[in-house]
Amino acid sequence: MKKVGVIVLSVVLLVVAGSGVVLFHKNREARNALLMSEQKAESWHEKMVRLEHETVRLKNQIRANEAQIETLASEIQSKNQTISNFQQKFEHVAREPGFREDAHQHLRSLHATTDAGLEAQLQNQASKTTGLQKQLQEADARAVSLHAELLAEQGMVGSLEKQLDNARALALLLEAKIEQGQTGKQELKELLSELQQKQDQLKTRTDQLQSEYTAMVSQLENEIKNKTVAIEKLKERLSITFIDSILFDSAKSSISPEGRTVLDTVGTILKDVQNHKILVIGHTDNLPIKHEYQHIFPSNWELSTARATAVVRYFQFGVGLDPANLEAAGRAHHDPVASNETSQGRAKNRRVNILITPNPE
């Protein structure tokens, strides 16, 4: 499970790192887009300012032209009044037809010349005013267009600012995840260190089991040859199996002298075992207990358990093993290794099994 945890934590760190790269690029793109939009908006704003200045200038020029037109109109009115005064003066002094006709002709000529000059000036000023009004209308139209574009650009800027805010929020989330990732990375390092220590401990235990296995095989060489003892080294445990006849007499739970000798040999080696549990399991065949022994062992359960307990008690008091590391159990005839249909098979099933396993962490 711890190895699975390490793999999962590694995958999480990789996902967080990948998410960090993606969010970083998105954040940078949003910032660049916002910068370009702000620059474009600033350019439109400058155009609007220049257009407003041009509009003010045109309006001032139109007002000036209108003032000149009013001035010219006043001059025309003043000259018409002057001509009218001259006419009145000539009427009472010019009695003669010739003189009157010449005066009238002179006045008409003067009046026509003056009117023509003033009319030309008025038309010129009116033309200028019309041109300026047209320029003013064009400037107003450009101002409306620029204002619409500016509003659109401001809307885009608002959208980009919202995207940037989202990117900043994602960046904060990413920073938190990265920080968690750093914490997870430290935890991963600690977990890997712990696993390495456990691996080293396992190797030490394996080496110790191998040493014990070698020692027992050497010490119990004769018994192994006679097939009364079997030793098997599994992955993280050592199994020692005794045929019951080497330890007990038939239907008995007290250890025989030969059995004590064998258990002394095994117990001496087990004294050097550190951080291991020693489980002793008693097994029987499926034949019922003889009638004369049923008052002691009503069934194979009691016999198998009594034999396992006898070995544990001998290891404690006869050999000196730590009782905290000892455990006894009886399985009766419910865990056979051979068929109970033959005498040879039943002999194999009547056994005591010692399992040496690491202490749970």
C-alpha cells in the first residue's frame, strides 16, 4: 500500500507541475492581450483628444466667421443709411432736372458698387462658413465613430481585465497547489526514506533468516536426513516442521527426552532472533482420540493445542526465550499436508510446525 501511495503521490506532483505550466502560459497570454488592448485604448484616447481639439478650433472659427458676417451686415446697413441721408439732402437742393438726374445716376452707381462689393464679401464669408460647417459635421461623425470604437475597446479591456483576474486567481490556486506539492514532495522523500529503511531492515531480517536456516540445517542434519524435521525458508519467514514422534509419545502432550534435545538445538538458535514472532502450531490426523485418553483430550483440538503449548512452555522455561515473542495454536486435523486415508499420510499430518515471522510494525 505504501508503494501505491508513493506512485499516486508522484503522479499528483506531475499533474500539479503540468497544471502549473499550463496556467503560467495562460496567465502570460492574458497579460500580453491586456497590455496590447490598453495600448490600443490609449491610442484611441489620444485620437479622441486630438479630434476634440480640432472640433473646438472649427467651432471657434465658425463663431469668428459669423461675427464677421454680422459686422459686414452692420456695415451694409450703415452705408444704406448713409445713401438714404444723401438722397434726402439732394432732394431739397437739386431742383433742376439735369442735376437731379445726374445725382440719382451717381447714387445708383455708388449704391450698386457698394452692394456688389458687400454681396461678394457676404457670399465669400457664407461659403467659408458652409465649408467650416461641413468640416464640423465630418468631425462630429468621426467623433461618434471614434467614441463607438472606444466603447468597444473599453468593453474588450474589461473582458481582458476579467480574464486577467481569473488568471490571477488560478495563479494563486496554482501557488497553493505548488506549495502543497512541495509539502507532498517532502512527504514523498520522507516516505521513500522510510521505505528504504524498511527495505534495509527487511534485508537484515532476510539475511538473519538465511543465517538461522543455515545453522538449523547444519545442527539438525541427521533429523532432516531421517525426515523427522523439515526446514523451509519462505520470503519473510522460516518454517520448521517436526513429525510428532520426535517430540511426543503417542497420544501424549509431554515432550520426550529426544524432543527436548531437538528443541534445545532449535531454541539456542532462536535466542539470537531479534524482532520476530515465534508461532507454534499443533496438528493431528483425523483419527479420534482413543477412549482411555478422552478424559484428558476429548478431541484432537485439545491434543493439538496441548502439544503446541508444551513446546512454547519449554521454549520459555527450558530454553529461556522471551514469552512476549511466543504464541501457541492448535489446528487439530483441519490443516492436513497429506491424505488421511493412509498410515503414511496420517503420520505426516501428525506434526508440530514452528513459524518464525517478523514482528508487525
